[in-house]
Amino acid sequence: MMIRRLEETISALKKKHHRSMLSRTRETEEDYEKIFQKLSGGQVNSQSKNTIIEAAKDTVYKPTWNKRRAAILYSCFNAIDQLLEHRKPLHGLGTDNLTNTIWYYIEIIQAIPDQCPLSHTEKSKSKKRVIKRLKNDWCEQMIVKIDPKYQLDLVLFGLTGCRPAELVNGIDAVLTKDKKLLVTIKTAKVKDGKIVIKDQTNQQNTKLVDYQAGQESRTLIFDAQQNNYFLKKLLEILKNTYDQRPSKPKVGKTFRINLNIANPKTLASKISRLGKKLFPGLNENISPYCFRHQFAVDLKSQGVSGDDISMMLGHGVDVTKEKYGFISRSKGSRSNIPVGVKTILRVNDPLTTNFVKKGRKRNRSKLSALEKNNNMRTNGGKYRR
């Protein structure tokens, strides 16, 4: 009887919290595990359900609560699965300490509120609001004042809107004969999973569909002759770097831009400290993602299509671009707009009936509207007029 009750309880909880069972990146999983360790104090017992939930509620920011809640659910389900691995088959479970520990995790999951329990909430300090308060040339000021060791990193943030983790493995670049610079970025956040969307036939219902989150890679195409601060700075740094090497990159050949990023968090802390020094009146922290938001905002202000913006950000779906800034945040004078972008997968909007499931109708390559407007086409991965 006890074993059947345990089976039914676990099954019911997994069904109720099916969204917490969806696949996620290893980086997110590790982050969740650290959060749970901090909330639980490194141990789980009969009193844990109260202490953990109260610790999770100790915030005034709703996004923080939601993240802690997701971390608790993931960590508890993960711990239950690992404990069950030591007691296969399930009917071999007895009333030992291992079984009691499983029940402790179950009690924690059962105690988590379905709705946000915070009585008082404040708006979190989002990157959208940070860039609104910054000057038009804030990116350029950061690049000039940063330690030269990290200057190239910030240039690439401003030019491509890439994530810090995407710089760790280096970036491939090609300078073509027709003066185009092709920058290829291997996307950091790529996973196969499911997404909850509204049913088109009945808006009250939702359903799960398969999708691939993120493009495996993306290639941004720039006009090397464009009046672009970031582009000129990149070419200048590359020239100074490669002039000191015996083998210089040739036109049309791929060369790798290697950066000195061992830990993206180290770079983020340096950017944050520099931001406080340059803009003392700013209460919020400047992070690498502020450059990404600014990049997306400038694309929107220049009238770039939703699909193109999603592709340039490395997204697999169109709706995610909505999280990145508003046109009113644009700094106007910038011209760091790629003339084209290439990805492997088409951009799919999960909120439309035309949503294509993962693994179907893959393009060998996707030419954006920007490329078509510039009379560009692909041939074996090479771009030419």
C-alpha cells in the first residue's frame, strides 16, 4: 500500500508540474542546483519544506521568486529520480532512510504555492530600463575605458549582440573579396524541448509542442566599408593583432577570433565595476546583456523584420525577441546594422498555426530579407554579389 501511494504521488506531481520537467541547458541546471543548495542550506529533512519555501519568499521581485520556484522543482524532481535509481525496482523500497528522504522532497514540492505568494512586489531592475538611462555613446565609452585585454570582447558585444558564453569557444570570421565581413557565432543556448502554447481553436486551453530553442549557429554579414564604430574597431584590433603574426588571415579564408574569457562571470564583474565608475548616478548594474539589449533595440529602430532580429539574436522562435528592449530606447546615431544573416533553421512562431515542429522542414540555409534586399545569395556557404 505504501509503495503504491508513493508511485501515485510521484506520478501526480510530475503531471501537475510537467513544465518543470522540460529539457534545459546544463548551465541552467547547474544554476538551479546552486540556488537550491543555498535555500536548503545543503541538507533536506522533515523541517525543510518550511525553511526552503520561506527562504524562497524572501524577495520583493517576482522574477526572483519564479526562478527560485523553478530551481526548487527541478532540484527536488532530480533528487527523487536519483534516489529511485538506487532502489530499482520501486517495490524494493522499504521504510528506510532513503524512502524517508524521498518523502521529504515530495513534501517540499507539495508545499510550493502555484501562485506568487509575495504580498509586496517591486519591478526588477531590467536591462531595458538600464539602457534607457544611459547616454547615446555609453557602449563606446565602455570600450575606450575597459582594460585593453577585454576591449575586443566589448566590441563584439556591441557589433553582434552575442552572449558572453558564446565568446568562450571563439568566433569565426571571414573577410570576402567584395568587402563583406562574415561573423559566425556558435549559439550558447540550444536545446530540444517543449513549449506551452495556446490552442488556436480554444484560447482557454494550452498544449505542448516540440521545438528547438535557439539556432545552432548564426552568421552575421557586415559591410566592411560601412561607417560603423564597432566594425572599424574590430578590424583595427584584428589588424594590430595579426600584424604581429607570421601568418596573416587572407581574404576569403576563415580565421578564428580567440578571446581571453575563462569565466564569463569574471568579465561581467569587470563590466559592472567599470559601469559604476563611468556612470556613478546609475543605480543599476551594467552587464554584458545590456549590449545585447542595445543591439536588439537598434535593430528594431532601423525597421529590421522580426524574423531577422530573432535570427541575429540566435533565437529559434520569433516571440522571444519581444523581451529585448523598445524602439524608444534606441540611441539613434548607431549604424551597427548587419546587411544580412544566415542560420540553419527557419524562425518559427509558436503562437501561430504555421508553427513547424522540431525536425521538420529544415532549410539547408535561411536567407533573410536583409540579404535579399542587398542582392546576396549563398553558394556552398560563400556569399557573393
